[in-house]
Amino acid sequence: MTTRIAIIGGGTGGLCLAQGLRKAGVDVSVYERSRTRAERLQGYRVHINPQGSAALHECLPSELWTRLLATTGTSSGPFSFVTEQLKDLMVIDNELTPSPDPASNHHSVSRISLHQVLSDGLEEVLQYGKEFVGYRRKGEAVVCEFADGSTAEADLVIGADGANSRVRKQFLPHADRVDTGIIAIAGKYPLNQETRERLPARLTGGPSMVMPRTGAGLFSVPHELNGASSVNDETAEYDPVLFDNTSSYIMWAFAADNRRYPDNLSSLDGAALRALMLDLVDGWAPAFKELVAGSPSGSVSRLPIFTSKPVEPWPTSNITLLGDAIHSMTPFRGIGANTALRDARMLCRNLVAAQKTGAVPAAVADYEQQMRDYGFAAVRDSERSARQFVSENRAGRTMARGMFRFFQAVPPLKRKVFSDHGDS
């Protein structure tokens, strides 16, 4: 008997799962609230670690995997830990040896390009304009209800509808997101021949983690759209307001405990946030003021940081969850998308195998048990990194800065400790 599978949400994890299921001939439909394919085209680049690469390689048809690789790149420079005066604490450069197999390597890809690849070929199963509002039981089936009045019946419903998942809110109403009390202010600094000359190579050549003595931190990463002029609009990263599809830029994000900000932070527009940032980096190396001042006000925004809390095991049924819909995490460590891809790979494997045995409930139960373990471990790691990033503990920050200097002075130890950098 064929199992009808409905995926709510056409994000990274949901589309990866849909690709894998469709490749295996499983009856799957995806319901996405965006009205058109182009409506989701926004965001920065995303780091795909070996877990994410393996998932994409396994789930995507070979031609789409090849197309994805053609849009990816690797870091163009070292990963640096620096002080607020732009003094090196530790530099990770040649310590990480890329794998010769792209399916087990690190990649950098535009979120837009990734979404375009993941949605390609799903025209028959991906429906837009379907805003999920709830579900109801109908015997052994589940009926999904949408804002436009339409419904869809399925034997298994998978909530992949993101951090504010409506599927989760109905299925596990006690599983909610919580405010960490950390707020980030982020922006984009356009890179061209003129602006490159205003910044040191440390900022334009690779990602940097800025560690002042206490209370805050700043992360920056250049995104070079090499050859973007020859890339069509379907695969180029595009922001119609701030940057055209041939633009390179540095993305930066400053994070601190909300007590470091003024009470009216939520009411500030981009220009006011940029002015505040100039005050917050006062006394830092001049390059950081240039980075902030040179970012268009429309690119500067406030980002409250939320996380989820571990959820006790729930009875397995014909509804389950994937990605941020169940284990939403902070952006620190950059592992949210990769964890969603890991979910997709595991659930796809289980469901494909279950089509032969009919043991769909057992397949879902096995997925949920493993997903809870690694998913909430990633949530904890991410939150711990966030807390360390904004720690007010001066002694602890001084110790951390000293540790990085020690690793820099002992290259064999640095290679050993950071050999799996970014693999979590």
C-alpha cells in the first residue's frame, strides 16, 4: 500500500526530503505558504558541512547535485579569531584539509541558489499559496486545512514549516521557542574596488570572529559572487532593494545581551540601528566603524535570538516534525540548516524502506528517537556558543583569548583540536 505523504513547508529540510522521496517513487506533496517560487528568494549564504553535503548528495537526483556543486564555493580565506583592535588571536588556514569527495566536504552556497535547486523538478508536487492553518483526523488519515479553504488528505504529515511551525503548535503545544535575551544587529557592507581598499585584508579575505574583552562579539564573513555576471537570475543571490545580482558584500552581525541596548531598540529603523552600532564599536579598530558606516541603512536590522528546549518523547503517530519546526536553534555555530538536512536524509531513508515493509510507524519512531538526540544536542551546543559569545565574564573571556593564542602558538595542537571545525 502506498503511503500518501504531505510535507508542510517548502524550506531547506522539507524540499530536500521531498526530492529524496520523489526520487524513490514515493507519493509526496509539499504545501508552501509563499505564493510564488520567487517569494522565498532572500537571505545570505549558508555553510553546508559534511553532514549537510551527504544529505543533499543522497536525496537529490544526480543532475541537481551536479548543478548545486556548480553554484557552491569554498571559503576564500582563513577563519580568524581577532580582538576588537583587529589583532590576531588564532587563524585557521591550512589546518582543514578538504575531502576529495564533494559529498563529504564543506561548501558555501547562496540560500537563494540552494532553494532554487531544491525546488527544481518538483513542479508536480510543490504547491504554492498554501498557508497551513491546522489539521484534523479522519479515521487513520490526516486532513490538512489551508487558509484558502482547500484541504489535503494524507497518511503521514511532516511539519517542516520552520521555527514558528503551526504543525508543532497543534501537535506539541508545549514545545515552544524561548527568547535567549540575546539580540543581534546585522548588516551588509557592499564590496567593490573602492570599498575593498577601505578595509584590511583580514576582513575582506575570510570570516572573522571578533572577541572584545567582555560582553559582546561580532562576526563577519565576505560573500564573493565570483562570476556572478554570467549567472542567471534563477541562481544568483539577489536583493532587489540593496544589492543587484552581481554584488559581493561582507555580512556582519554584532550580538550582545539585551541589557546592553537601549530600551527602545525594537522601535529603531535601519539608520538608527547603524548609528547605535557606531557607538557600540567606539574604541574598536577603525575598520569596524567603516564596516558599519559603509553598510546601507536598509541592510541593517535587529534580530532577537530564540532557541528551543528539549522535548520529552511523544507517542509516535502519523504526524511528525523536521528541522526548525522541532529543534529551532540560535544562528551561533551555523548548524541549523545542516541539522534539518540530516533530518531529511534520515527520515527519507526510513520512509523509503518502509514502503517495502509497510512499517511506516516504526520508521517514524526510529527517526524521532534519533532526531531528538542529535537535534537537541545541536540546540544545546548552539545556545552554549551564543552565551559564550556575549558573556560578561571578563575573566572567562580573557582565558578564552589566551587559549586561542596558545593554540596559535602550537600548530599541531591547533590542527588536532580544530580538525572537525564546522562539522557539528
